[in-house]
Amino acid sequence: MKQIAKLAIALVVTLNLSGCLSQTAIMPNEQIYQSPNPWTVIDQRPEAEKGDEFLSLFAHSCSYGIKRLGDDRTSPPRIAILRADLSRELGEAGNKTIAIQHYAIYFNKGLALLKSSPYSGGLLGQGEIAHRLACKKEDTAAGWFDADEVSTPFSPIIVEISATMGDRAFVVRSVYSPSEELNGAFGEPNEASALFAAMRQATAELAHQIRYAKFVH
């Protein structure tokens, strides 16, 4: 019976996320900063990082319900958005070049999916929820967040960026708390807006680190 229930929970996440998360968030042209002298952004990310991936469909896993969003989930692609946003945040680039080794976006809906399962009110469902609340970063493949990092009760978007400029390295990990529960249908305007806000929150942190390193004034 327990195995059947776990399979049912896995089916919930598959039905809830597989269709929704294949949608593409489209940024309106007027929201894209047009710089006459944009930053040069060199994409050094591994190819394996650029696609969609469910980290786990197994309800007892701490990675259950976490989806890495691939590059196709935004239009323009995230590197183009990053280039525009750095130009807006830091001014004209001159000869400024930044290399990106890691830029991952995770939508962590695991806890919300467990709570919405038809088994959530039973002992098994409550056990899975308690287990998820106790998950630690080292138990999670990626996309983990701490309760202190969120400001709303809704499923967060976690953005990670690793970059270098010359011999200086920058690492950003940003947890964005949406104002409503997202389904992961990022093709919908309100969900696209949340995704882009999460990306810009991370870019703002990267820009702050670059300013602090005195690469720009």
C-alpha cells in the first residue's frame, strides 16, 4: 500500500509539472534594456546544465518536485537577459568582459506538491511532509532553500550564478519568494513576471559583488 501511495504522489508531480514547465516565459521587448555598448558575456557553462531536468520524482527524496529550468524556458535566453541587465545595472561596458561558468534556475515545488497530494492528510503523507521539512542542503541535489531564506509561504525560485572577471571569481545564490503559489506555467504572464524577477534579483546581487570588487565605479 505504501508503494502504491508513493507512486500516486509521483504521478501528482508528473502531471503538475511536466506540461507546465515546458512553457517558455517571454519577456516583452520594452523590458529588455538596449545598450549601445553592452557587456561581453562569455558562456562557459557545461552543455548538461542547459536543459530541463526533474531532479527527482521519488516522493521520499529531498530533491522531489525540484525542476531545473533549461535555457529554452525564457525568451530571450538567460545569457542575453544577463548581458542586458548587467549593462543596465553597471552602465556601459567599455571593454568589460565577464565569463559565466554556472547559471542555473531551479523551481522548488516539492513541499507544495506533497501538501496537495491526495495522501497528504494520512500518516504516509504527513510523514513525507515532515521528512521534507527536515531535508538539509547536503541531502538535496540542487535547488535547496532554508526556511529563513523565504519571505512568503509559496514555492520559491532559486538562481545560482558563478562567474569570473580576470582573476576575480563571483558566486551568487539567490532565493526568490513569489507573491502567490506558482504552477510552473511560466508561459503565463504572471508566472513569467515572477521568473524574470527572480533572475533580476540574482543579477542585482552579481552587480553588487562586481561593484564591491571595484571593477566598475
